[in-house]
Amino acid sequence: MKHAFLIAALTGALTISPASASVRITGDGGGQLGAYLQRHEAMRQSGERVVIDGPCLSACTMVLGAIPRNRICVTSRAVLGFHAAYHLDPAGGQVTSRGGTLLLMSQYPQQVRKWIARRGGLSREMMFLSGRDLASMYASCE
């Protein structure tokens, strides 16, 4: 009886519920939008908390729209990088994708869309959100 209680207590102590787990983003350069939409949806469904603790660039930034704001925190090392979506032409050159850029913008919360708009909107040039501006939008993990 004592052993059963002890085993049950230890098992409970070692179990991590999905809501208490966290994903740490420390250096994500982005990639194809579709893959990130799927990844972020799985994170949203899991209930995981997201800790942004380094660069989160390009498609990675869609995490801001996929995960509820109260489940995202940022550290002093967090840097978000935004640019217009693009695809490659047959010669390997970048061609801005209007549809992809609209998809990106639709994923961002209103305060992020406003921040981007105040800087002229998404373009080929990466714009970075960090420091005080980022801290004014998301809770600190520290």
C-alpha cells in the first residue's frame, strides 16, 4: 500500500502537462509559410507556452498570431524580424509574393500590424522589433 502511494506520487511529480510545457525560440531564421502555419497550429493546440529568447525571423514571426498573447513571453535577447513574403523565380531570384505578404500580415496581432505600418509596411528589407517596443507588446519571461 505504501509503495503504491509512493509510486503514484512520483509518477504525478514526473508528469508534465502540455499546458506547463514550453517551447524556446532561440534562433529561427524562418522558411516556407505553410510549414510554419502547421507547426504553430500544433503548438497552439498543445497549450505550450512560447519563450522567445533570440532571433525569430520571417515566417517564425507568425507565432505571434497562432499562440495566444498570454502564452508568449520575451527575453531581453528576443528579436523579431519581418519582411515581405517572396518566392523564387526559375533563375533563383526573389519575387515578392503579394498573397504571401497578405497572409503574413493577417497572422499578426493588431499591435504588430500597426508597428509594421508605422515603418512603411513589409518590404524586401528586414525590419526588427526588439527592446522596449517588443517589451511593450509582450510579457517578459525574466
